[in-house]
Amino acid sequence: MSGSSEQAVTRRRSRVRGRRMRRGMIYALPDWLFIIVLFVVPIVLLIVMAGSRWTLMGGNRGWNFPTNFTKVLHNELLGHAIGFTLEYTVIVTVILLVLGLGLALLVQESSAWNNVLRTCFLLPSATGLASASLLFYALYSPQVGPVTKILAHLGLMDANGSVLATGQSALWATIIVIVWRFSGYYMLLMMIGLQSIPGDLYEAARMDGAGTWRIFRSITLPLMRPTIIMCLVYCVTGSILAFDQFFILTKGGPNNATMTVVELIYNFAFDSKKDLGMAAALSLIVLLALVVINSIQMRGLRDNTK
């Protein structure tokens, strides 16, 4: 009887586990459908397009691998687009991480004045990137914007010129838009990291006679490393995929001086080439590059948490 009872209990437990597993699969089904429709299918289509002669108007005209990749790698704009994108990424990443951490240190203490400052710094984050770019496009306009008039009054540029007229000035004008839009967001992320540091560590360091710089270098920075790496991943990824701000402000000009890699993808697909196959090939290259870059950054985060 005892053996039969144990077998009955085992079968009952197996049925319960089976029901729970089926129920869990049913609950997870919407998530799996979401992943398949929005991630798996587009990536598969991207791979197919990258290996096919697929024009904008003519559609798929057959397999031509690796012609699209060869044409992309030999395109005269690719080298400049990669160099410009990397330059922009480095500058924006350094400025946003340093400024975000600095603002977080400035307003981390709770007070009425700091609450006002936090709100002011965070307000631009509520603006969409396209909206922010359109706002600054109007501000930079020589006809209606005040920026050109102010710079001309200070003797920094010609009254009939534009801050978007040269590649270098257009780069920094775009960087100003990004810093204005995202500095409050990175300040918030850095504040979350700062608030996770135990206050006892600071008190013990002060009792041992450590100064402000020594505390920052020996306590704050090491314990902020996971947060900084997370912000680094966000910032590098967003900068490499930069499109909206340059498309609205410069459209890759003047003379392709501010052409980013993603703008070049757009150019291949809808402008000069009208070749979706080339655009897909470059998109696949960018995707693989991002996977490698983010893997290296995330490895640093994992090494820090061990």
C-alpha cells in the first residue's frame, strides 16, 4: 500500500507540475509573440535583404551575396561616416558622463533649492529628441533665431553666416542639443547610483581625515562604477545610432561633413542609391559592431560585480 501511495503522490505531483508548466507557457506566450514579431522577424528580414538585390521600388530581385557588403565597404562615404560617428560618440559620451556625475554630486543633498535645480535639469528630458532638434534649428536660424545675432554681436561669426554652415560648427551645435536634452537624464541615473552608496562609508572616511577629493577618488568613483558603465552603454549606443538630430539640423551637410553611419543607411535606402540591400548590409554591420562594443562594456560591469 505504501508503494502505491507513493506512486499516486508522484503522479499527482507530476500532473501539478505539468499544469503549472502549461500555464506558465500560456502566460509567457504574449512576450514570446512580442519578441518574435518585433525582434526575430525584422532581424531575419534584415539578413535576407542584406544578401539580396533588393531595390526600393523593384523589390527583391534575387540573391547576390556578398555584393551588397562589397559595395558598402567600397563606398566613398563610409570611411568619413564612421570617423565622424566615432568622433561624435567620444565627445558626447565624455561630456554627458562627466556633466551627469557633476550635476548629480551638486544636487544629491536634499534641500528646497536642490529640488528646484533637479527639476530644471530634468525638464529638457521630457522633450522628444526630434522636438528638441526642431527647437534648436529655429534658435540657430540666421533669419529668426537669436544665436547667430548674439555670436555676430560678440564678433565670433559673420552676421550673414550660420552655426550650421561648417562641419565643425555644425558638430558642436548638434552636441549642444544633445547635452541640453540628455544631461538631466544622466544626472538622474548618477543620482540613483550615488544614493546606493552607504553613508557610513563617508562618515568613516571623514573620521579618518580623508578630504573631499580623496573620498571621491577612493569611495565614490569605485562604487559608482556599475552605474557609470551602464550610462556608458546607453550613451555609446545612442550616439552610434544618432540620426534624428543630424537629419533635422544638417541633413548630413554641409557637403556630407556631418554624415553619420545611420544617416548613410538612410542615404542608401531612400536617397542616393535607393538600394535596400545595401542599407540592410550596412545595418547588419552596425548591429554586429554594437553587439561587440556592448559585450565589452557589459563584461566590465560583470567583472566589477564579482
